[in-house]
Amino acid sequence: MEDADLHALTTKLDLLIQRVEQLKARNRVLLANEQAWREERAHLIEKNEMARHKVESMISRLKALEQDS
């Protein structure tokens, strides 16, 4: 293998390694973002459930008041 071919191959390998490292870093960021979105989603679902229970409770109280009248 000639020096020029070896140098070209080394350059390509270096670029490939650099690209792999970039993709790994990007993947870590995406995974962290996904985790944050999942946590936010779980929090919003919990808040939605609490609000639903409150509304159901208010409706029950209103029905009870209506029956008492």
C-alpha cells in the first residue's frame, strides 16, 4: 500500500471516528431530552387526573345540593 493510499485511508478513518463520536453525543442529548419529555408527560398526566377528580367531586356535590333542594 502506498503512503498516499495509507494517508487517505487514515484520514477517512479519522473522519469516521469523529462522526461516530458526534452521533454518540447527539444520541446522549436526544436520550436526555426524551427522558425529560417522559417526566413532563407523567407530571401532566398526574395533574390531569387530579383535576378530573376535583371536577368529578364538584359535580357530585352539585348533584347532592340539587337533590336536597
